[in-house]
Amino acid sequence: MSSDPVPVNSPTDQPAFLQIDDVVKDFGGGAVAVNHVSVDIAQGEIFALLGSSGCGKTTLLRILAGFETPTSGRVLLEGKDIGGLAPYERPFNMMFQSYALFPHLTVWDNIAFGLRRDGMAKGAIKERVGSMLKLVQLDKFAKRKPHQLSGGQQQRVALARSLAKRPQMLLLDEPLGALDKKLREQTQLELVNIIEEVGVTCVMVTHDQEEAMTMATRIAVMSEGRVLQIGAPGDVYETPATRFVADFIGNVNLMEGRVEVDEPDHAVVRCADCTHYVGHGVTGTVGMAVGVAVRPEKISLQADEPGGTHGFHNKVKGTIKELSYFGSFTVYHLELLSGAVLKISQINAARHRDATLTWGDTAWASWPPTSQVVLTQ
Ligand SMILES: Nc1ncnc2c1ncn2[C@@H]1O[C@H](COP(=O)(O)OP(=O)(O)O)[C@@H](O)[C@H]1O
Ligand SMILES: [Mg+2]
């Protein structure tokens, strides 16, 4: 028995369900919308394409759906090239940001629409629509028209309609984009639960990094048509591959410096305000210019000089210029000697902090040698 080769970027050793193979889309007139993108997606994944507006997310999704033909490259489903298939021939369903519900049809008829068009038997349609309404918890709203529903309910009708034909793959373009922030946060987990219950593989597009982190099994971070990094939310957050990704995902302090020591088990990077002792070797050579990224929550702040690492690394003195209280945590802006500002977030675990640091105070920031990410790109 021969074994299949293990595909790249796959989260496990399962073969890829959907393969995006070196896809390019050039509309002409300057920038390339999708620039040599390769991604493997496993069955059952919720995969997010994340990036700011105009980076090519929708174009890539439309290529998967068959609404757009790639300039070059292939899309394979279970190893078969689906490039020649029209949108309706692909076992995919795309849910648009606008939902595109039929305003004159009831919820029930909106969900049944595609099934009727496919010539499904009446009894089977009734059963399928009933189970879809249950799935999205809208049984009681079957007779309403879209305008008699809230934004969140309309979103669920669109989802039920997309899932009614039992597609093998669900394509979601900014699925929660039309909802306000609070409703969006509630709906994120609801949507994940429904997708997981049905077991459908899903590719979603979003510009909202928190949404991608909350919902996706893996994320592809995109910029200017290219994929910069692919990984699980935790991996992309904790080990960003480039300065762009570090800065795009969450909050980060980025310091520029030069590698001074590079040993297998540690490295020292000298920056303007401090020296970083990193608990592992970095691939760069001594003297190389690198960025050092430290997340605000990995830094501690205190009034007195801390020990640092080996006495003088991983600590810096500054002046508190800003302080934002968020209830469960406080964010401090510490201005350093060079004028650079370090963001530090501290959890407010105790109700009353003994020695409260405030505006204008001199304070010390310090961080452990496991907290930094050294970036060469
Ligand atoms: N049909 C089209 N013709 C020409 N340019 C397009 C077309 N669709 C998208 N683009 C361009 O491709 C780039 C990527 O767009 P899009 O995929 O919509 O980005 P996103 O969904 O990430 O905001 C943009 O610069 C956009 O102007
Ligand atoms: Mg878009």
C-alpha cells in the first residue's frame, strides 16, 4: 500500500480537502489582487482569510466559488482540479455579506428556494427546511419576511439557506460585517457551534483579527495579495513570522536592534533603550538588524528597579505618560529615554493595589527571556 505525500500547511497528517495551488488573479492595471497564494485546508476546518481592506480576500473566495477565474494556478477539491466547474456545479455555497435574502419571500420560502429550484420532492423540502430552522433556532419565525427580523436573525436565515443544500464547503464573506459590535461577539460563537454541528468545512473572510482568532481553527494573514503566515490563532499570536503580522494581530511593542550574541541557547539583541536577552538562539548572524516584539501583557511594571535577566538585560526605566483603566486590566504607556513608548498591560487582580503607579511616575518595566519574538522580516 502506498501512502499519500503529506501536503504543506496542513494542520495534521490528514490529506488536504481543498488545495489552493499557486493561485494568481491579476485584474490588470497595477497591483495583483491575489499573488501566488497556496493554502491547504483540511476537512472540517473553519479557515479564516484575514487582512485589511483590499488585500484580496474576497477575490480569493470568489475564485473558490467559481465566480472568478484565476489568471494562473489551480483549486483542487479532494485532489481533483475544479477549475472547469461552474459555480453551481461546485459543492460549495457562498454566503454574501449583504445576506441577499429575497425580501418578498418568508423565512421558510427563502430557505426552501434553492431546494425547490433543484427539484427536490415536497416532503423532503419540508423536512429539510424544518431541520434548518431548528438548527438556527428560528422555528417560530418561519412565516415572517426578512424586514420583520433583526440583523442577527437575518444573518441566521442566510446561514440556514446556505446550509440547506448540504454543501461540502461553506464560503463566508465577512459573515458578521453587517452586525454591530456587541451582537457580532455573541454571534461569533453561535456561528461556530452551528458550523461544527453540521460538520461543514468553512472558509471565512474577515478584516477583524479578534473575529478570526475567536472563530477559526487556522488563519491565513494576508497583505497585498500575498499570504504572510498560516497558523492556529495561538501560533500566529505567540510566534508571528514578520513585523507586519506581529503588528496586525493584537497589540505589540516592536523595538529595532542588532544581534550582539547568538549562541544555540541564547541571544542578546541591543536596542536603543535596553538589551534583550532571549532564551534561544536566533537564526540571524551577529551584527544583523532585527526587530524584537514583546506583547504588552508579558511585561511587568514596578516602582523599584527589578533584577532583570542576569542583572541588566530585559528591563528598562521610563516615565508613565498615559494610563487607561479597563476594569479588569490597566494599560500604561511608559516613555523611554529615546522617546519610544512601551505599552504595558497589567491585570487588576486585587481590588486595591497597594503601591499604585500613576501619571508622571518613574517606573521600571521588565520581562522574562521567553517573552520576546525576534523578527528578521
Ligand atoms: N472585478 C475587479 N476588477 C478590477 N479590480 C478588482 C476587481 N475586484 C477586485 N479588484 C481589486 O482587487 C483588489 C482586492 O480586492 P478584494 O478581493 O475585494 O479585497 P478585500 O476583500 O480583501 O477587501 C483591490 O485592489 C480591488 O480594487
Ligand atoms: Mg472583501
